[in-house]
Amino acid sequence: MEFTRPRGTRDFLFTEMRERKEAESTLRNVFENYGFQEIKTPLFEELKLFTTKSGEEIVDQLYNFKDKSDRELALRPELTAPVARLYLNELQKTTAKPIKLYYYGSCFRYERPQKGRFRQFWQFGCELIGAKSPEGEAEVISMCNESLESLGITPADININHLGIIRGLFAHFNIDTKTQREIMVIIDKGDKELLKESLVGDNPVIDNEELNNVLLNLIDMVGGKEILPDIEELVKPYDEPQEALAELEELVKTLDSFSVDNYTLNLGVARGLDYYTGIVFEVYIPELGAQKQVCGGGTYSLIKVFGGEEIESTGFAFGFDRLMNAIEELNGEKELKPYLDVFVAPINDETRQKSFEITQTLRKNGIATDVDLNRKKFKKLMNHANNINVGKVVIVGKKDLDEGKVTVKDMNSGDQELVSLDSLVDYIKGEL
């Protein structure tokens, strides 16, 4: 009988796991340096949590099931909805705002596996709850940018828009909610030809030539802050988008104060979900081709969708797997620090028990140490030490032990030195 891993999943071996843990540690350091604290939510939630957020149609993309008490559950497809549920359950009445939290965990979607898309994948993201402001949005974008820089993913292109501008135009022309949704979904797909066909084709979704022309011109606006006057001119006749435009201009000014300048204003970035109310942004790594988007974020009012208060959050989520692809693509294979500091090699059976004592002493002092457990001959032990790329080998011989010493061999230089057992820990730490 042959057992294989489920379709759309992966196994990660030693080196790859070390690379992923190093990237994870880097992100944790950046997020916590900004004052964010980690939370953890269950791998599965009530199915209605996700259908309430995204509609019944999402069920086709979920791993959902009934438990033994006939409850409808689903493996989480993302972490934004679980965070909103956690806020309502645990934080709404007890925690001062703004609340800064971050998360890292696996998610699951039942969709066709392809390059860069798996049925089990990982997200690393954050939520800033209760600080809807240019300052809060600028800080979140700054943290996103610094995370990428710390991972060596440069240059990254952060594309920013404010959905309030388009929604303001919809309000001015009295476009109904269903039609708004349809257009926003098309814009979100990034297919400009489809949008053009939908607006000015034979059967336009919106029967208003003026609005259709403004929308087509608007989503074509891409560039630095120098395009702000062009946006102002385009929406000048309409009162409703003006507040959102002012917020976008304030964000640009605040990003300067946060020393973030590698962004693009892209009025074609959108979201197909109604609860997105303000700034939205996406991060692209062009070298990844079709899978270039590694992050999506924005400002949204999701808590009220679940029956909570009217409070806005700004957040983003990295596709962690795509980050790893970007690190490999941009930086090539990185030389990792050896996973062990020391290997302890007993020369014969007489020194074996003492070797275990030495190993434990080193481990208790924070020195990553392994010891021979297979009673190999000395020559094979040294070959093994070479193969695992360890820096130091502590050779434990009876004659040295009788004098209270061991031999420490530097595997890079080949040098050896007799070291007393009493000073071994200090000696090793000084060499690391």
C-alpha cells in the first residue's frame, strides 16, 4: 500500500523549514518592533462566519464539514474573519484602542492547485483596529514595506488606491448597490478590457456615459504623487469623492514622514467586497510573473458585518509561500548558519557516558549540540561531523579525561586544542 500526501499540499524538509523559520522570525521582529502582539485562532470555525463575510458562493472553495454534533464547520480560508470574530468575543469591551495584533498560520481552500497556489497555504498578517486615519494607514504600509526590506525583497512595488473615490462617484450618480458590486468585482480582476466592454460595450452595466468615461479614465491613473492634480481635475465636478481624495493626499504626505517612497498610486486597485471603505493596497514583485502579488491590504469595516460596532480596521496579509518564492528568486540560495554548534565524539565505549554529560552541559548553556548515539568508529564520526557541516567537534578520549580535559577540533581550519572541562562552555561560546 502506498501513501501520498493530499493533492495541493506539500512536505517541507529540514533546510526549507529553516529558511521558512528564519523568514518567520524576521517578520515577527518587525511586527513586534511596531508594537503589534501575536494572536492565534482555531484552524476551523463555524461555516457561517465565512459565508456571512463573503457570501454563500464561497462554500465551493472551502473544506467544510459537519462534526459529530451536526455543526457546520469549515477549515479557515483566510484569517481576517476569525480575527473579527475574536475581537467580538474577547477584545471589544476589554481592550483599549487602537488594538495592534498580528497572526501567522495555515489556511485552506479547495481550488485547483497550480504554480504558486496550494490547497494549504500560510498567511502572515496584521490588524490595526480602531485607528482609521492617515497615520494608522501610513504606519501599516510602513510596516509592510519594512518587512519586505528586512527579508531582502527589494524593490517591491506598493500600489495604493482609495476606494472612497470610486464609491463617491457611484453615490453621485445614484448607482445601486448590486451594480456597484458588479463593477468593483470587474475592477478587482484587473482586466481593463473586460471593464471597458462592461462600461462602453454593446450592453453597458451602467447606463451613464459620463460616469463610464470618468471611471475608465480614473482606473488608468497610475504613478507617483505627481498624478494627484490629475485625479483632482478629473473628479473636481463631483462633491462626493472629495473627502476620500483629501484622505489619499493626506496619506501620501504622511508616508513621506514614515520614510516610505517606493509606492505607486494606482486607481485601478480595488476590492469586490462592500466592507472595504478606504485605502487599499497591493504589493507586487514583478520577478514572480503571474504570481507577482505577495500582499493585499486596506481599510475596512468588517466588525459590523458580524453584528458588532461600527469600527474600522487597517490590515494586510502576506502570502507567506509567495514571500519565500520572492526571497529565492531575488536572493538566490542563501547560505544558512549550521544548525549545530558542536558535535561530541566519544573515542571509545569508556568515554561514552562522560560524552553524554558533556553534551547535556553544553545544551543547558544554550549551545546547540549533538552526540554520537550509534557507537560509530572514530573515523566515521569525523566523516559525519563533516557531512553535517558542524563547526566544532569535542573529541572525548580517556587519556584527556584523566587530565580533566577534552580536545576541541575546529572543522574549518583543522586546528585542535586541549580544553579543560571546567572552561569548555566559556571556550565554545567564545568561538561561536
